[in-house]
Amino acid sequence: MRRLLKWLIGLILLIPTTLLVVLILAAILIFTNVGLSGGLWVAHKFVPELKVESTEGSLLPGFTLHNVEYINPDLGITANLKRLDFLTSLDCLFEHSVCLDTVAINGLDFSMPSLPESTEAEEEDSSGGMPTLFLPIPVSLTHLNLNDINLDILGYKANWQHFSTGLYAQGRTLTVRPTSWKKINLTLAPTTDEPPVSSKPSLPLSQQADIVLPEVSLPFGVKVEQFDINDFTLKQSTPMVVNHLGFQGQASGSDVEIKNLKLDMPEADLSLNTKVKLSGDYPLTLNAKGMVKMPDFKGQAIDLEAKGSVADLTLSSHLSGEAVATLNAKLQPLKATLPFELSLQDGKAQWPFKGKADYKIAIAHLDGKGSLEGYQMDLKAKLAGTEIPEVDLSANAQGNLKQITLEKLNVDTLGGNVSGQAMVNWEAPLNWKATLGLTDIQPGLQWPQAEGKISGSLINTGSLTSQGGWRIQVPTLNIKGNVRGYPLLVKGQLTANDLTGRGDYKARTRGLQLSHAGNGIKLKGKLDQQWDMDVDVDMPKLSKTLPDIKGQIKGSVQLRGEQKKPTIISNLAASNINWNDDEATLSSILLKGEVSPLPAPSGDLVLQAKQGSYQGHKLDNLNLRFSGNEKSHKLTLDTVTDVASVQLQVEGGLDQKPTATWKGQLQSASIILASQKDQVAPAWSIDHPVDIQYALTSQVAKVQAHCWQNLPSKVCLDKDLQAGQSGEANLSIENFTFNQLQQFIPNTTAVDGELNATAWAKWSPNAPPQVKLDVDIPAGKVTQKLEPPVTIPWNQLHLSANLKQNKLDMNWLLDLTSNGQIEGKMLIPNVQAEQMQIDGKNTIDAIHLGFLSPLLGEQNRMNASIQSDLSFKGPLLHPLVNGQFNINDLRLEGQMFPVDVNKGSVNTKFSGYAATLNSQLETADGNLNLKGDANWAQMNNWLVNLRAFGDELKVDVPPMVTLKVKPDLNISLTPTLAKITGQIDIPWGKILVEELPQSAVSVSKDEVLLDEDLKPIEDDTGLPMAVETDVVINIGDDVSLSAFGLKGNLVGSLKVSEKNKGPFILGEVRIEDGYYQSFGQDLLIKEGKILMNGPADQPYVAIKAIRNPDNTEDDVIAGIQVTGPADAPEVNVFSEPAMSQTSALSYLLRGRDIDDAGGGGVMTTALIGLSLAKSGKLVGQVGEAFGVHDMQLGTAGSGDDSQVTVSGYIAPGLQVKYGVGIFNALGEFTVRYELVTDFYIEAVTGLDSAVDFIYQFSFN
């Protein structure tokens, strides 16, 4: 009993102990890394291909595996995984759910190039449809991450950077949390197998079964909250790129809904919403909008709506943008015959798609109805284009899968009509037939040089052959009419074929004739196994047919012989050829000879031309002859022109084996430049016959070393040249005198000197090219033939360049005689670099510019000394510049310069992408200083700042203006803005205006300049940048003005500002101590103001001028008042005390009241004259209408001798003038003619007659 009790106690203790041990072991396996490692050890025993380098964590709550590898050669699988993270959430166990927090795969490479061979037959699933799934407890995966994945499965390659999502399932619903898939690349497997060709004959459409759609029902519902794909690329010959694809959706049973689908591709954008039921006929609704983004079609939009079902689908679409149209259609896609109805309305499109259209189409309607067994189409449209006439097209067609027939084709164009029928049969062999009629077609409506009417008929039939060839018949071709006033006839018939498609062409015509205005071409004969075709050309009056060409052509071309060895015999002559109004002319041209193109080319051809010209150059004669065959032929050329005379003779032959190579010899060649023909030894000629080869296959040319010489000058190829993809060339020039180029140099320029040079070049496809160049020009000079002449002599000009390993070195030196030199060097380390770099230096040593003074004219002088030392380094198009550029001892004098500079300097210092300027110009009155800086670190945003200031400077602008000016201006320039601010003081000045300069008279805004095609010339004289100004001009109290009878002093201040809309001037200028000559009187200016409050050409004047009271009776004050805009002022005569206009005018003109005897009539006449004077602009326009230029009304004389005058120019320099007295009826007629500048002869007839010689001059 005791033993039993002891055993029971032991058993009682063993059970909990065992359970405890089991729990401890389970905890170790599940919650420690030991358990994880043990589990992997067991897995490795069962799957030896599986290897894991290291682990972290435990089975619960989570673990990480590093560098997992699985390689199974039998299955053809290779997988490498850098990291696997697995994390659960144990809290969910207490909530009766299964929760996985994270499953993350990073760095997976998976490859399965092919499927393993199957060893067991797959069992067919006989279970029928999919059962409905139900999850009794929630299952969730919070984070599923697949990053840096590379897959290669059966040739399909995919990789992506990032994929993340989350899943939640409960009951019958799976929810996909917001999903992101980024940077995907997909490459499809290459396809080599051709699709199988069915040997079974296809059934007629009416006997083919309709498509039956399967019933689809999902075993559970799916809800996609948001799915986004970014940066997807399908790699192929033309990659397909998707920037973004996003959508929301849900599916339950057979119902599927896609919402807010957005597709963003470089070519287009698309948005879509749709619902479809995957049962029955698949009823659906769909709405989509697309926008094209391709540059040529950017902005084109399409709206699409679909409803109904897949079995009976209704579509509605609308195009908007450059192309517009409305399309409605009904389809039954499941039926084998595809019944349809479609209607396209109000379609418009153009090509190019954007911008100015070359072609346009407008479709009024395109209606179609039927099925693939038979359909009818009706079309009405318009076509237009810059190169084609407007066309109204209407057509009725019916067809099926075998053929289409245009039962009625009608085209209204060019004032006439083209109508007919056409048929195309698609069944092999393809064949067609067309019958067209032309009625009253007027080509001149589109091509003015072809004005007329044509009518006629054309029948064309043809077919393709089963051997891959074709045949065409034109049994009827009969077009008649009248073009450019002359009869036109195109008549005949033609058959042609190439039955095998191997180039075995045959043609036959009983007669084909084209004639117009007596000019004609006739063809007759056949081209068959035996060629017997004649082409007769007779064009005695080319200009009637071709308006740009005058002359005659007559002759024949005969085609004779066997098809395998034909002969073409030419005998064509043209005479008195004149193209485009003497742009090119030929007295005569002859092409005569025989050519046999097959089997090997041979022949004897002569081309002769005489007495021609082209764009100012003349041809005396040209003789070109080619004779021989492929293996041995000869070419001679002898031509004389006003540029050069050329003679050459070439002999050679073409060897086809082992490779096609032409071998020949330039036996003789000479060139005599026109400027050398009178010299003792005028010709440039080769020193010996030159061997030449050219391999057609490898495209390699070989030329024997030789020289072109005109002693002592030589231009030589020093070594044999072999040039192709690789080669080497050695060239030299010796004692080449510049006088040989005199005919190419302007007559006003002479160049004396000679040139010596050597050049070497080597190139090959696998190495960069190499070049060495040395140019040496010893002492010489260039002279500009002026009075006096300008000569630039030099002691030496040298240039050397070396290109090796893509590195270019250059050096240059110009040593001017007794004047200084320019020297520099440059290095480009890599000429093949996309961004070429440069490192160079250039110096200018004491070059004096005084020798250029004659270019400025006889009365102007200039001198200066230039000293510069600049280095440049960096990108070739944007290098850093360092150093200085100085102009010293600057001296300017003469009428060309507004200010005479006695001594000046301009010093510019460069520092990388910046520069500073300091300049001082000394004048007789003071100094002008210039200071500034510039920065071009950003080429598209450069900046220049300049300040100009100084003492009072005397400025002369002959012959009108002499001023003393004290400037203080700031100028700022950028690529988009020029800004000028500051102040200009004018303390003293004299302004004398005797006549307006041409620049003061603006060109009419109505003037339109046309080019040679009579199209408006674009005005490109505007500034490339906007202009802003804010400048104050102060006019002092010592500025006098004398202009058109007005004399006085100017005082005032003006503010000139400009922004966007041109200059705007604000301020006033007063006229003080002035008088004005008008109506033959010297009037005192009591008030004179020029008011500015707007554009510069819209001043407002307020002037009040009176007759001198000392010369006026009765203490009366009489004068005129001018107010209003300067281009249309209002002029009034006034008096104090007030009186009638007649009396006031009498006081103004004579200083006393009118006389009783006739005075009122005379004053009335004067008032009429005053009214006319106020209409001066209208009078000028009337004068222009009658050919009288600058016609003016004015006054002359004073007091009782006052006159009203009318004058104008009836020819250049010839002026006529007629005056009539205001206070007497005497008339006076004057004719003045300008013999030379400022010297006139004048004849006057009136109460007295006289002839005077007048010399006009002015002085200050």
C-alpha cells in the first residue's frame, strides 16, 4: 500500500513537471532565437537547397532572416533574398483574430528561365465553379512590403524599387489597403515562334457561332481602397512609360466597379469610371476622358461614353481641340457578322495638327450601317490646303469583306466637277476599276499661270498577280481644254505590267500625246522583249507652256534593241533659253549620243552649251563628252567662263572583281582664272598625270601625289592619298600670291603678299583625328582705295594649329609694320567633349588706330593706342576672362563727333565673369567720366551698369544745335530691360532750325513694305529688351532758339520717363524774350509755353503773341493766340479792346484800322487765307494727289507788301511759288532750281521781273 501511495505521489508530481518542461521547451522554440535556428535546421534537412546565413529574433513575435538562398537545378530555380522580416501581433489572439503586423522582403533576385519537365499528368478540376469563401474570424496583414525585387520568369523580366500594401479579410470580404508600387521595369519575353496556321477553311460569317461570354462570380468580395503605380516602364523598341496609374474599386459576385481611374503617360492623360456585371450579356456603363500631350497634338481631348452591354453596345464620343467631331455608334461585338451603325458629324481637322495649316478637312457627315457581310457608307466632306484647291467631296459606297464599290463619286473643285465610279476587290488577286469624268475644271483658280478650262474622261483598270506582280491598263485617256489661252490635249492609251514583280517591266502604247500651244511630246511603240519606242519632242515656243522659260526645244529619244541590251538614242537641241527673266540664259545646248544601260553601261554622249549666263556670271562655251563602256571610258571637259577656263581629261574603267573598283587617271587638267588670262603663264595645271582609284564597296579613294602649279605658286598633295573611313593627307602651299585672287576681292580693296602653308591630317574610325597646320604670310599689306587710301601693312602673319588625341593647340601672331602686334595662343583639351573647355591668352601690344582716320571722312580725325592682355579659361561658350583692355591717348575731332576729345582713356579690367570700366575723356570745356561694371556669370541673366557724368561739355550737332551739357546718367542693362535714370543740365545753347531733318518726319503708320513675293515684311527694328527711363532735363536761362520765324530763349524742366508704352514727358518749356514772325510781321511773344503731359509727339502749346505796340495806332493791342495740341493747334486773332475779326486782323497786319474803300474785302480775303493756313496738312495732301510735293500755304513780306503764298516742288530740286498781295491785287510767280548743294537760280515775274543767282550758307 505504501509503495502504491509512493507511486501515485510520484505520478502526480511527474505530470505537472512534464507539462512544465513541455511549456518551457515550447517557449524556447517559439520565443527564442534557438527555436528559430532549430526550425531552420530541420527545414534544411528536408530542403537541403535552402540556406540562411544569419537570423535575428524568434518565431514569435517576429524574426529576421539574412541572405537566404535557394538554388534547385532540377526545377531551374535560383533565388537570393537579402532580408526577410516577419512580425506578428500577439494582442490579436485575445481579440479572436489573426494579425500579422509586418511581412517585408528586401532585395529578392528570383530566376526561373524555363519550366521543369512535367512527370505527372495534371488532374482536371472537376469541382465546377468556385465555392463561396467565409472567414469566421478577422485576418489582417498590416504591412506587406516588397522592395528591390528582380524577377526573371520564362524570359519575362521585371524589377521594382518599392511595393507596399495592407490586407484585411473578414467574412466574405477582402479589403486591400492603400497600395503603392514604384519604379517598375518590365521586359517581355522574346517571341520567336510563328503563330500556327490553321489548315481548316474558314466558315462563312453567317455560319460562324456567336461569342458566348462566361459567367464569372468571385468567391469573396474585394474592395480596393486605393492602388497607385508610379514610374512604370515597359522596355521594348519604343518604350512605354506610365508616370502614374491610380484607381479605386470593388467587386462582389459578378459585379465589378472601377472608380477614379487616373492614367498619366507622356503621351496622354486618361480618367475613367466604369461598372460591369460579368454575367449574362455583361451589362456595363463607362465614362472616360482623355487628353493628348504629345507636342504635335497637345491639347486634343476626347470624351467617351459607353452603355448597354457587351452584346449590344452604344458608344458616344466627342473630340475637342484642334480636331473636333461627334461620333455615335451601335455595335453587337458578340455576333460573328459584327452588325453596326455609326454616324460621324461636324468633323474638322488639319495638318500640321497645330499652328498654320497646310491641309484642312471638314466632314459634314459620315454615316455607315450594316455588318461585315454587307454595309453602306455615305460621305460628305470638304478638303482645302495651301498647295491643293478646295474640294467638295461626296460619295456613296457599299461593300463587304471582299470588295468596296463607290457607286457615286462626286468632286466639285476648281470651278468644275470630277465624277465617276470605282471598285476595289480585296480577294486575291486584288483588282480595281475606275471611270472618271472631268467637266470644266479651271486650274487657274489654284495656279494662276495655268488659267483655263479642261474636260475629259479617264478609264483605269488593274490588278495584282499571284506571282507578286501587277498590271495596269488605261484604255481611255482623253482630256481637252484651253490653258493660258492655248489649246491643251492629252490623249492616248497605255498598258503596262510586271507580272512576276521581278523588274520585268513591259509597256505598250498605240499613241500617247501631250500637246499645248503648239508644244508637244508624243510616245509610240512598245517596251517588251524587244524595245521599239519613239519619243518625239517639239516645243517651238516654250514660254507659252512654261511661263518662266523662253526658248525652243526640238529632237527625239529612241529606245531600241533587246530588253536585256537596250539602246537609248538621244538627239535633243535647245536654243535661246532664258529662265526667270535673264537669271539664267543659254544661246544653245545640244545633247546627242547613244547610251546602253544594260547589261553593262556604255555609250557615247556629247553635251554642248554656248553663250550662257547665271546670276551675273557668263559662260562662253561648254563641251562635255563621255565615251566608252564600263571597263574603259573617257571624259573630257572644256569650258570657258568669266570666272575661269577649265580643261580636263579623265580616262578609267570599272572592275567588278574582286570588288567594284574604279581605276583611272587624270591625264591633263588646267584652270585659268579670268584675272590671270593676260599673264605670261596664266594656267594652273597638274605637273604630271594623276592616278586615281575609288573602291565602291569600301568607299576608299586613292589619289597619287601631285602638284597644281602656276610658277612660282604651287598647291601640292605631297604624298599619295588614301581616303575612306581612315586615311592620311599631306598638303602644302608655296608662294601663293594674293593677286591671283583679285577677281574675288572688291575693286576698292587691294591685297599684296603671298601665302605659304603646310597641312597634315590623319583619321581612322577607332582613333581620334590628328591635324597639323602651319600658315605663314610674310610681309604684305592690304589697301582700301579711298581718298586718301588706307593701308594696313604687316611684317608677318603666322598661324599654327595641332590636333592630337582630341587636344587642339593653336598659336597666332600678327606683326603690323611700325605699329605693334597681336599675339595669342589657345588650348582645347578635348574637342569631342560635350562641354568643350578652353584655355587661352591674347595680347595686343601698342596698336595705334590713327591710320583709320581716312575712313571717317575728310573733316574728321581719330587716334588711339590699344593695349590688351587677356586670358580666357573654362567652357568654350562661357569662359572666364581675366586681364585688361585699355585704350589710351584717345583723340577725336570733327563734325562726326558731337564732342571733340583732346585726350582720353578707356580702361577695362576683366575678372572671371565680371568686368569694370573706368574712362575719362578730356575736352576743351571739361571732362566726361564713364564708370561701370558688368557681370555675365549667367549668360541668360547678364548685367551691365554704367554711369556717365562730367563737367559742362560743349556739344555740336551741325548744322542746327550747339549746346553745353552737364550729364549725370545711370544706365543699367539686362537681357530683358534697359533702365536709364539721372539728370541732364543744359545751361547754355543755340538752336537754329532752318528746315526739318528727315529724322524729324516719321514714316506714316499706313506704310507697308512688301518683299519680292508681295508679302508684308515683318518689322524687326524693335529693341530686344524693354526700356525704362527716368531722366530730368533742366534747361537753363541761356538757351536760344531760332526756328521757322520763332526767336527767343528757352527755360524749363522736363521729366522723360518710359515704361512699356513708349516715352512719356512731363513738364513745361517757356519761351522768354521772344518774337514770332507771322503774317509778315514780327510779333512779340507775351506768353509762350510748351506743355508736356504725355508722349513726345503730343505736346500742348499755349502761345500769345502781339504786334509791337509802338507800331500800332490807336493804343490797340492786336495779336494771335495759338493753343491746343501741336499737330492741330487752334489759331485765333484777338485785340484789346475787342473788335471785329476784320479790324483786328488789319491792326495785326498793318498797325491801323481798315480803310473804308475796299479794305473790308481785302481783309476778308486775308481771313480766308488764314483759314486755309490752318488747313496746311490738308493742303499738303491735296498737293501730293496732283504730284506736287511739300505743298504749303504761307505769308511773305510785311506791312502793305504782305502776301499770301502757295509753294511746292514739282520735281526734285525744282520749286514753284505763287504769291498774291493781301492789300493789293498784284500777283508774283517764282521758279527756283537747285543747281548744286546750297546754290540756286531763281526767276521772278510780277510787277517786276528778275533772274537771281543765290548761294546759301550759315555761320555761328
